[in-house]
Amino acid sequence: MSLLIALVLGVVEGLTEFLPVSSTGHLVLAEHLLGAAGEASASFAIVIQLGALLAVVVHYRALLGRHARGALRAERESLRLFGALVVAFLPVAVVGLLLRKVIKAHLFGVGPVVVALVTGGVVMIASSLIARARRATRLDGLAHVTLRRALVIGAGQCLSLWPGTSRSMCTILAGEAAGLSTTTAAEFSFLLSLPTLGAATVYELAKSHRELAAGVSAGALVVGMVTSFLVAWAVIAGFLRLLPRVGLWPFGVYRVALGAVVALALYR
């Protein structure tokens, strides 16, 4: 893998990890477009998530520090937040371990990604229209993420194991369905990425470090992670400002359009 391809994939990862458009799906499409598809490239796409995770830590450093100190002092609010993160993480950890081989063998392809992109886009558009028609009042603030709501979000996150679906989309929609505001659901989704993507990266390194070392240089890994960190940090701040104004439907339209373009290019 050249440094240029690593740079491009790092930009794609940073741009799409926290937007509800599927970073994995975009990386699969980018790898095929660049001629970089393969076992090592698939592992590279997972490992450079570390850069995006660091962006979450940096962006939420004050909140994480405050709740870490609160947990040490056994404060209820902090313990409830960390408990909610654990509860939301466990379903995808179990399902991911059970289905890892099946997913990598059958779903890391352009066809499955296109199906997931279009389906997810339609769901997002429909969800936005229904919410606008009902004008439902939703709860704002991480203090409202109870263990029950966290379990709903965790169940929704399991759907994101299909590349192209989007972890961000699944967790935000599940959070909305549990009664949270879109912004609160997005913030919890970002925090949930720390245990979820962190565990996935560590597991992938343990399982595929030989393939990764054989196909990707240390320099390419550094370029990919640094790039994904810088881009993701900017995206997190921008997305949180944009989300209350526009909602999720523009991202749904984008997903459907992208899926249609890729499908036409493949099957024309």
C-alpha cells in the first residue's frame, strides 16, 4: 500500500466514521476504486479507526475527565453513563465475535455495501419524515441515557456489523426510537465508539497482524491514522453543529444517491 493510498483512505475514514453514511462501506468502495482491496487492506481500514477514536477522546476530553473523576468518587451520574456505555457495547461484542468470519467472507463486497447504503438511506429519510409529522418531544442530555435506553441503542448497533449500514446511523436512530433527541443520541454514539471501535481494532490486530504487516508498511499506518484523526476531529465538531438544523434526511438522500451511482456503474 502506497502512502498516497493510505492518505486517501485516512481521509475517507475521518470523513465518514461519525457521519451516518458508513465509513466501512465508503472504505470498501474506495479500496475497490483504488485497486487496494484484500485482506491486509480490510485490516488496515479497521486499524486506522484508532485515529478517529483519538479524535473523540480529544473532543470530549473535558466530559470524559469529569466523569472519570466522578466515577472514582462513586457519583451516580458518572457511574450511570459508564454503565450505559457497557450495556450498549455488550450486544455488538457478542454478535461480532460470533459472526466475524461470516461478515468478512460475505459482506465485505461492493454489492452488499450498495444494498446497505440504499436501505439505510431510505430508513433515514422515512424516519425524518415521520418524526417531523409527529413532532415528538425528545429528551436532551446524556443524563437521560438510562440502562434500558442504552440496551436499545446497543441492539441497534448490532445492525451496523453489515458494512454500508453505518454504526452512527444505527445508534442515532435507535437512540431516537428510545426517546432521546438527535443530538444526544449522536453524542452517546460518539462516546460508544470508544469501547466498540477500540475493541474491534485490538481484536483485528491480534487476529490479522501478520497479513497487515505483510501488506502495509508502518509509514502507511501512521499516515492513515494521523489523517483520520485530524479529519474526524473536524467532522465531529461540524456534525454536532449541523445536526440540530438539518437532521438526518440529507445524509439519507446522499446514501441513496451514492448507492444508485455505484449500482449503475457496476451493472450497466
